[in-house]
Amino acid sequence: MPYVVTAVWTAQPGQEQVVLDAIEKLTPPSREEPGNLFYQAYQDPAEPSVFRLFEVYADEAAYAAHGASEHFAEFGHGQAIPVLAGRERAFYETLG
């Protein structure tokens, strides 16, 4: 069953562009991962410091592979996460 992840990344004041740049670099290789079914980030213009990511993987192992990937290490852990004021994640299993 597909494994769904939602994430909310809130940038520290003045760090919005750093996070946006990281997401723009992270998205293409994430979409190319063998177990990735959908990967979309979005930003509400009314809340420019808040970035939301909606991700769907073939299974939980595919999500784990994403978290262990070189591109996530570089652009997630190496660039975006250090300048976040908050990071929330939720995990879901699809039905049917």
C-alpha cells in the first residue's frame, strides 16, 4: 500500500530563500527515486515562511530510502533543516 508523508517546514525569519532554494534542488531527484509516486512542495503567499510538502511512496521502505538519499542529505539536512524554526511530519497508510 502506498505510504503518504506530509511535512511542514517553517523557515527562520530571513531564511525563506535558503529553504526555497533547497526545495527546488531537492524536488527533481526526489521525483526520480524508484519508490516515489508523488512529490510536491507548495507555499502559501500569505505565509511565505511556511513550506508544505506532500509525498507519496510505494511503501515505507521507499520513504526510508528517500531519507537516506544523497540529495536529501545535501539539500534537506545540509541546507534547509539547519535554518528551520520548525519541522513537522505526519505519516499515513492509504486505504483500499
